[in-house]
Amino acid sequence: MSGGVLDKAARQAVERRLTNLHKFYDDRQQAAKTDQELAAVMLDRARAIAKNAEKAGDPSKWYLLAQYLDAWCNQNGG
């Protein structure tokens, strides 16, 4: 096999995984019946992104998420 074929297959696998992940969270968002449920889905999604980035060698997403949440708390009386 040539490197190009493997690269294409790997790229397709990543695209398929991202498509499936997007559908998973989109379905959960659509199923949320309350704003509280929707917020929980979005927090789960953000945590999954940070966890996957950490596994890939980029732990900085956790700090970035913490900064966003801190800003939200400060803007909303927390």
C-alpha cells in the first residue's frame, strides 16, 4: 500500500468519526426538553472536546474551558 492510500483512509476515518460525533450531540440537543437539559448536553460536549484534545496531547483545552466558564459565572452573578 502506498502512503497516500493510508492517509486517505485515515482521513476518511477521522471525518466519519467527527460526523458521527456531531450527529450524536445534535440528536441530544434536539432531544433536550428544558434549558437545563440543553446546558447539560453542551457541558458534556465541551468536556468531551477537552478530554479528546488532552488524549491527543493538548491539555490546554481544559484551561480554556475553565476560562469560558469563569467568564460566564462572573457575567451572571457568580
